[in-house]
Amino acid sequence: MKALILSGGHGTRLRPLTYSQQKQLIPVANKPVLFYAIEDVIEAGIKDIGIIVGPNKDQVIETVKSVDWDANIEFIYQGDPLGLAHAILVAEEFLDDEEFVMYLGDNILKDGIVEHTQRFKELDPDSLILLTEVDEPQRFGVAELDKDGRVKRLVEKPKVPPSNYALVGVYFFKPIIIEACKNIKPSWRNELEITDAIQWLIDNGYRVEASIVRGWWKDTGKPEDILEANRLVLDDIQPKIKGQIVNSRIMGRVIIESEAMIRNSVIKGPCVIGENSQIMDSYIGPYTSIGNNCIIEGTEIEDSVIMDGSVIMNAGRIVESLIGRNVKIREQDSKPKGCRFVVGDNSSIWL
């Protein structure tokens, strides 16, 4: 079996961050979201991985190649993101008429895909799609199941949902899906939708089974989703202290990576402090991830993601924030005081 992991798209819901970096590279608990998908696939025993890339493709390739993965990884350029089914067609040569799992690279599953991979092998359907129960199914693609638990119909964001089972961004396919993708037409979004391709399988007598995700699942498409995923991942961390602690208090489950320095500060977990970061005269509260090479001084931060290389000094209290790479936030000493901003499109600011 092969794996196809999607790491393209424009990530418009995460702008302005995604003007300068690919959305699947945004870190959750100091690890790019994309890496969770790669790890899940390798854990399931799949060693032949194709990664679909688009905008910022060089950035994705460089980041993935920075790790020595126990797998063969190829990069497949999609160009314009014309839908998930289009991504499969672009990868047809790589897939080479083999079974595969397609994993959306901005999704995180607590328990991975080992159980679902085994279910696909045992049931031997033409497709197996992961589903999870949600409170508001009208916000998602929804599956209608028959009395035997097989998928009989897929509906995109229905006003009256036929079930509360939403599609998770992981799908298992036999090679027949290539034919399905070639036989559907673009949707109103001018994209080849994977839901239409799966529906083609159902309508043409092919067997589509469901596999239910019991642990948490998160699609990290929006800033609030990144923060929620960060909380969920940090809830499962084990404490590890490699950096230096000077005149500071460390409480709860905290990871402090090598070469980090904590001085005259309080660190309350769960949280993670990246390599070579300096925390001075500050409070870092629960559910916070501080990236590598950051400087935090005279500031309180809680329930936030701070990316690599950022400098935050005397900035008061920061909560529920997603702060990009190499950002500088500092108190202004001169008079008269005021706020000075350089803000990207679609940003939100609370003062």
C-alpha cells in the first residue's frame, strides 16, 4: 500500500500566516502539522509516500527533507488546487495501480490510522472512509449509512443531515478510484470533489465501507483550530527538561528543549519551550507552545502558539494568540504612547 499526503492549497482561512508559509507547516506543539500525518502513515507500516505540493512547494520539500524519515518520500506538484480528486489524478503515475491511503496534511488524529489500515485490509472494500460523530453535522460532509454500516450516500454540508457522521480527512482506496475521478465533473467551486468520486463508486456498485474514529480529530484550517489542536496534543505530552532553569518555578507537564534558558520565570504546563529559546522575568501558562530561538521577556503568555524566532518583550498579557515566525512585539518607551501596526489581510486584533 502507498500513501498520498496532501500539502498544497492556499490556506486562505489562515491568512496572513499563509502568505509566507504553507498551512501544513504551521506548528502544533512545536511540530509541523504535516509531520503528524507522515508519522501516522509510517506507523501504519506504509513506507512509500507521495506528498502533493503546490504554493510554497520548496518550503514544504525543504522542511520534510530536514528529517530522516523511515520511508521513501516523493513530491508531486499539483499546481492550482483543483480539488482532492484532481490531486489523485495528478499522482496517478506515482500510485501505479496500487491501493493507497489519502491523508489530508492539515488533519491530526489522536490515535493515528493503524486500526483503520487493518480494517481496510480485513474488509477488502473498494474504499474505506474515516468518519467521526460531530455535534453540528451540517457544517461538514456527511455520510449516510445503511443497516449494515456501509456508506450509501455522501452529502456536503446538508441542511437536514442524514446522520451525525462527518468525513474525516483520511480515505483508503483501491485503484478503481482513478476511474471514478476521471468520470466526475467539476463542482460549483470548479473543483473535482472527492465526495463526488466516492459517490460515483457507490452509484456504480462498488463497495464503500466506513471506519469510525473514536479519539479526537482536528482539521487545522483556521486559527482557532490550530489553538485547539495545540491544546489537545499538549494534553498528552510527557515532561522533559533539557534546558537550564535558573531561579524559576516549573509546574505540571512541561517540555523544555536543549539550550533553552528559563530565568526568573514561572512555567506552568502543559506547555513546550523550544530549543535555544530564552524566557526571562515572564509567566508561560498552560497550553502554550514557544518555538525555537524565541526571546520572551517581561511578558505573560497563555493558551497560545508562538513560532520560531519571535521576540516578545514587556508586552503585558497575551492569550489565545497565534503568532508567526520572527515576529517582534515590544513595549514602546517613548511618549506619546500609541500602537503601531503592520497587519496582513484578514487579520483580527484585540486590544
